[in-house]
Amino acid sequence: SSISITPPISNMVQSQNGWGVTYTSTQICAVKGSSVEIRCTYTYPPRINNETIEVQKRLWFTKLQQDVPVDLKTDPNYDARVEYYFFRNNSTLRITDLRESDSAQYKFRFETNYRSGRYTGSPGVTLLVTVTLSGEIVEGSSVTLTCSSDAKPAANYTWYKEDDQKPLSKDSQLIFSSIQSSDAGEYYCTAVNDLGTKRTGHNIIIVNYAPKLPSVSVSPFAEIVEGSSVTLTCSSDANPAANYTWYKNNDRKPLSESFQLGFSSIQSSDSGVYYCKARNKLGMKTSRNKLLDVKYAPKFLSLSVSPSDEIVEGSPVNLICSSDANPAANYTWYKDNKVLSVGQQGVYHFISIRLEDSGDYSCKSENVHGEANSTSLSVDVQCECFLSV
């Protein structure tokens, strides 16, 4: 499948008292059977009258039913062809297997916990799905559009792009010596002489290009804690649409062949460096590395004594409390259930152990995510005895 996106004609910003929606593009052209992504950014005030504002619902729609927006995910005309992606205050609508009937104006809407905190970005993004394309155009190639008309006296020609009234050229030909992805869009020309004016239909240029540098985002954006749900998303501007492959560390074996890599319950063993590759028939790009640092409460706690054989009065002895934790744990030492010390050291050191140091010892390992307590370890200090002759 392919994806075809026109460049921003003008960013559509709808804003009122801190509420707003900004669309990346206001018009998009795509070919039937391809895929398309429509993106926007939304804003809202963090607080109103000392009430914290939180988004509770987000959706895309093209039509209303009894003045209520119909979520595309519930519209049978888009069954299994629609995906939403949210990251921070950004939203992406992806439609696959495009149909001519998908030509419409798409709007984003979000609703909050505030009683009147609902906002729709209008007028939205116009999507035009076409069934014809005059040959494949690859980024960097030379492309010429020619306007001709039977007229007497001879006509003067002017070229325009989409609904922009600013002329691109006042010649019969519109030449792109090295066409770029940003040149994609609809073009038309006018022919004028003293007797009248004629305008052509729209000529759609869709530029194919290799993937741009992919970006990797992590959701949620906050600290990643073991057991939580985490999603990595790889995105790249490409036409045709890119296929994605995920890798971890230096392992060449792919983890996933999807634009998202999900962990329903992430584990400490999932920590590491991740990256993705975006590929289409015109090329391939590899993303920058993304470090996943999974935080977790202390585990695998153990308590031991060194030396492990008989402990003789006056000898050096170490009690060792060890655990696996991220971030690093602090340790609390106990003797006979009374606190001995608190700190970052997992070793309790006796330079010269005494008889009165005998007793039951235990330790606690603790960080911001939890704690673990050891079982008791009995230390029996033996007297160093001398025979008198």
C-alpha cells in the first residue's frame, strides 16, 4: 500500500481561551487502495477555577448523528480500516485501503472532565481520494506539466496549486527540475485571451520517496515501572507507506514487524536499547537508539555472612545484604529486630567482632517502588580461648 500526503498549505489553528486544534495539513490527496495519515495537535488549559483539566475522550469524525459526532471507529463504513495513535498532545488518524467514498472533511474532537470542556477543530482536513494517477513520480526526478488550448488569439497561461490564488507560473509549462515530496498536491492552469477564460480540471501529483529518518516515541512518556503497559511507536514520512521492523540492542533478529512494539506487562529484562527500521521500495532508514530503563522494586534479596564458617571473637566479619533494584536500593540493618543502621551500603562490617555481637540479624532493601525484607541470620561469635600451662 502507499501513503500520499500533501504538504501543509497553512496550519489550521482553532483556538479559544487556551483550547485549540492545529492540523498539520488542511488538504490531503491520496490514491484509492492506499493508506493515509492525518495529524493534529490539541491544547487545553491545565486548570480552570482550581480544577485540574484531564482529557477523557478523543475521536475523529466526518459526520454528526443528532448533533453528536460519529466516531470513525464505530462507523461501519470504516470497519477495521481506522487506527488512532496518541502521544502527548498529538493525535494521528490512519486510514487503510482507501475508498473514493472516504473523500470527506475529517475533524478531531476531544472531551475533558470540565463541564463545558469539549472542543472540535474546525473546519478540519479535506481528504480527496482519486482513482487515477499519471505514472509514478519519484522524488528528485524532473517533472513537467504542460497546459495547452486551442485559442485565437493565442492564450496566456497561468498555473496554480490547489486553492492558492498566488500564481506559480505564467508560462504554458510548469517545470520541477527536482521534484520534492512537498510538491505533492493538486495543480490546474487557466488559459486566457481577449475573448474569455478556461480552466483545466485538477491534475494530481503524488510524489513517491524513500522513508525519512524514523522517530521513536514511548507511551506513556512518564517513568516506566515494571508491570506497566508500554508502547513504542515508530513513524516515518514515506511514500509508499513504510513497513517497520523493531530490534533490541545488537541482536539482528527482529522483535516485531509492525509500526508499534507493545509490552502489556513490561519486565526488568526488557530494559535495553531499541531501534526501528522503516523500509519501502525506494529505500530504508534506521532510527536513532531509544533507551528503555525499566524501574522496579527490590527483588532477589539475600543475606549472607563472610566468612561463612566459625566466627571467632576479634576477627573481621561482613554481613552482606544484596538485592536487584532500579533505582539502587537503600538498606536498613537490624539486630534482634532493632535498627542498627540505614544507608546505601549493603554490607555491615565488623572490624573486630565481639561476643556481645552475637544475635539474629536481618536487613531491608528499599527504593521508591517498594521494599523487600530478608529472613533472619543467626550470628554466633565464639570465644578465642587460650590454654594456660
